[in-house]
Amino acid sequence: KLSDCSTTATFEFKILDSSGDADAEEIVKLEGSFDGRFSSIGKADFMERTEILNDSHTFLDSNGTLAVVVSIKEENTHFVPDNPCYKMITEKFNDESTSDVSFEVNSFEEMEDGTKRLKQSKTLHAHKSILQIFAPMLAALFDSGEAVTTVVISDIQPNYFQYMLWYVYGGSVSKADLKAHAKGIIDAADKYSIVNLKLEAEAAYIDSATITMDTAKDHLLYADAKNLALLKEVVLDFIAENSVEASQKIPFSDIPGHLIRDLLVAFGRSQQRDDANEEDSDQFSVMRVSDLRRMLDEKGLDVDGSREAMIEALKNSAEEAN
């Protein structure tokens, strides 16, 4: 009688040929979980009867016998620690004892008389070698030709700058913080080219934003200013889907002319042929931003930039490959 407990076994299933060789005709390897409370199952429709009877496979011996081998595969259960490099780098974040450079990040508030007063100041310690690899634009702030070890940052709020620097050291920003501070993080990451953080914050911005006829223009202009191709696509899709109402309520005279091309693309995507080949360079123009970015990332190319820049990079890559 089987117990009510379940067990998991990794197994290998082989069919022997008529000479007893298991390696000549190895059909499949299966992994399964067998529960003692239920009937165990294997693989349905493993092989057609006609295939077994086919003499060219030599599965059956002279007596018409089919031989199979089923064996339990032992998995490696030895404990091996993860590569410690990631942990070692994150542990160096804001570590004053080992740092060789620092950022003094200040925020100000404007007084009634028009003067500015220091509101908050935070010092964040860093390592130039790490910045040179993961944040070259931040590292470049210390390359003034003098022995600069401290740089003052006054145009980004301290908490946004700290999110960005923590990300540079391999940390992550929670979804809640990304949504709550999306604009501030986008502004910081855009200025210092921390691309992946910028794209994460852009996605969080889109998830939390409410796009209406009253807000569409502001979202679109912000997307254009910060080169947020995905946000721009979402807003333009909204306009395209509500074109009649949008033509009456959105003042297009305030929208830069180069965005009209993107709006036409939004209309064109709805007419895209289902059988279009994504690798066709002519088809890049109606591809989704996420698809363009995915293709660029797979090719090791820069995923930040306008739709036009991404398309141009993909076309150039295709031409070089040919």
C-alpha cells in the first residue's frame, strides 16, 4: 500500500535496438513527479506502433521482442555557493572606508524673497573603478584634470540620486518606490545614462499613470523630452484609438511636428499584416517598442533611444550581418 506522501524521481527511458545497444536509438528522457495517492503516469503516445514494427529501426529482435531500459537519475545535491562578486559589490555601496570618491547631493527650497535655502544634504560614498564600469557619466564628473574626490550634485534630489547609485552597485528599487518616485528616478537615470533603471521607472510610470484627453498631451510631451519611447507609444496608441474625440479635445498645435510621424505609426500598427516577417527591415517601423528593445538587447545593442534611433540601429545591424 502506497503512503499519502509524494516523491519526485528523475528518470531516463531508452529503447534498445536489436543488438542491445541503448545509445543507438535513444528516444526521450523524461522527468516526472509521482504522487502515491494517485496512479502514476508516463508519456502518452510515446511512439506509433508502426514505428516499432518498422524494420529500418531494428527495435525488435528476431523473436519480436521490444527491450527498454528505465533508470533513475541521481541529481547532484552537493551545495555550491553562488558567485560572491554580486554580493561583494553591493556591500561596497556607500562604504566610506573603501571609497575613493563621494557625492554631496543637495536639495534647496525657494523662500518668499526669491532666495534659496538648503533643505537637505546627503553625502554618498563611491568607488571610481565601479563607476567607470557601470556608470561612466558619473565617473566622468571626477575627470576634471584635478584631483577631484568630491562632486556636488544640486539638480537631483538626494533620495533619487541614492536610488540611482544603489542601482549602479547592483541593487534594485522596489516597485512601490518606482511608482511613487517614477519621474524623479527617470530624470536622474536619464541625465546620467543609467538606462535599465530609466526603463524600469518608465514602466512603473506607465502602470501608475492615468491617460485621459486632459492628460495625454502632458504625458506625450514628457515622453518626448525624456526619450521615453514606450510611454510615447502608449499615449499615441490612446490617441489613435480615440482619434475622433482626440481631434476635438487635444490641442495638436502645441505638439512638436516630429511626433506626427509616431502618431501615423500608431495608426499603421493596427493594419499590420499578421504574416509580416519581423526580421524584414521595412517592418521595423510598425513594431512595438518592447519588441524593438528586445531585439536590440538580443543583439547586444543600446536599448535606449527614440523609435527612429532603435529602428536605424536594427537596420544597420541587419545590413552588417548580410
